Amino acid sequence: MIVDKDSAFPNSMSLPSHASFVVYAKSKEDVAEAVALAKREQLPILAMGDGTNLLPSTLTKAVVLILDNRGIKEEDNILTVQAGEKWDDVVKFAVERGLSGIEALSSIPGKAGAAPIQNIGAYGAEIGDTIEYVEVYDKEKEKFVLLDKEDCEFGYRDSLFKKNKSRFIVVAITLKLSKEPPKIPDYKDVKKYFKDRANTSPSLQEIREAIIEIRKNKLPDPSVVPNCGSFFKNPFVTLEKAKALQTEFPTLSVFPSGERVKIPAGFLIEQAGFKGQKIGNVEIYKNNALVITNPHGATFADIIEAKDTIQQSVLSKFGILLEPEVNIIE
């Protein structure tokens, strides 16, 4: 375990942020030791990976635990992945071995341990679809436990772990994948990609390459343009509300889900006039209104002000309050 006191920690929004302690955990044992350190210092503990979905303030009075344990084990169609593995490396590993189920989640930044917390998703797939088990350190029980899929309470960008941020630290995930021929993701941009190429039966690798290319055109590389990816969750509305919006905006795409309908937050933000615009030192990405970028050294307060401005404008125009997808640490 590597411990740095009063140290900076990474985030993809390129905000200067320091924590009371920054701990790099290479093993499960390191995680338990970090929890013990936080307890001794009477500080909260914040577990993270690469900080790609994190918006931290200048000073975080906490023990920041960076999961850096590595390893992927394959047995039949089952992958057991340590939390510190890069998520896209996990997808690449699966695709190279002919295992389908997570190819639509290609090119999502961050580490594997963060995937079930956020229940990451893209192009009609979610990590919760393939999770078998999640191994966590339960701070209440003071031991490592194995939780199955039902225990994890997966929802849209939600999970047991997100609802109980101070209790669980994810140390490994187990995925159940398939060797069945892959299907083209049921998503407009992906279907158009393969239709344009007259490819009705793409391979896993071809699907992965398509997802990577589509994402590259829609989402800026955080190492080039600081950003946290999709800043807001796509909201759910009633069927009546969705019909009313489609009457006013015929090009609006809707995604029915039971008695509710999911609509794209990016569309609402664009219609509110923010796409490609600046709010102070913050810029809304020109290719995707869902992405707030920080190319001019904006502060935490600047980004919060931009968030509030967008939320209030969308609420005033559509009667919908957008909920942040990023994890805001104040």
C-alpha cells in the first residue's frame, strides 16, 4: 500500500484537488488497511479509479483510495476482474476471446471497479446485464463479501453501491458472457453504421470498432479536452409527457421503459441553446450537448455554476430537472 499525505489525486475534468491522504491499493489487504487508516484518522474514505466520473472540490478531507489491483481470470464464459483493471482493457480481453455481452461498452473510460457502481451503460447495454457477482469490502461488517446480481439492485445509472457510497468498496467483479454470435446493438447510430457498410452480421471485433468510432465522434478524449463524459443522466418521463414533447419536437427520440419513457438529456440541453456554447470558462461540447468540458481552466465553482444554469434552463423550458451523472465531491 502506497500512502501520500496532503496529496493531489486525478480527475478527468483537470481540477486541482488535494486529499488528506491518497492511498494506492494493489491488493484486497491494502483496501482493508486503508479503511483502518481512515478510521484512525476519523476521516471518510472515498474509493475511486481514474477519476473519470468525478467532480472534486479543491480540498477533500478524506482518505482517497485509488484501486490499483490488477488481474483478469477466464474460466469457460466467466471473467473475474480485479477492480483496478482499465475497463476498456476488459472489453478488449473479452472480444479477443470471442466472448460477447460487453462489446457495446467499448471505450468507456475508467476502471472495472467503478462499472457496477454507476451501472455503466451505452448503446442499449448495461454492465448489470452481465454481472454475476461483485466482491466488496463491507465497512459495516468489516469484511469482504460476495454479492450476487440481485443483491446489487441495478437500475439506470444506479446500484446498491451508489445508494450506499460510504459502506461498500468494490474490489472485483465477475461477468457471465456468451459465445453466441453477437447482435448489432439496437441503437440508431450503430445500426446506421453497419447499414452504410452493408454488414448484417458483424463480428465482435467489428462491433467493438464501430462503437469506438461512434464514441470518438461524440465524446472528446479527456486527455485532450478535460471532461467527465455524459454530465447528466437521461431523464424518465411519463408516456403523456413524452407524447407532448414529440408533438412539439418531432425529431426527439424516445425509449419506452415500462410505464415511463427515457428521453435524451443531450437533446433537451441542445434545444435550450447550450450546445457548443460557453458558460463562463466552461464549454458545452460542440458535438454533444451532454458533455461539459473544461478547456480554459475553469474552477469547481465555475462548473457547478454551469451545471446549475443548464438545469434551471431545461427545467424552465421543459419542466424536467436533469440529474447529474457525475459524482460531485464538495
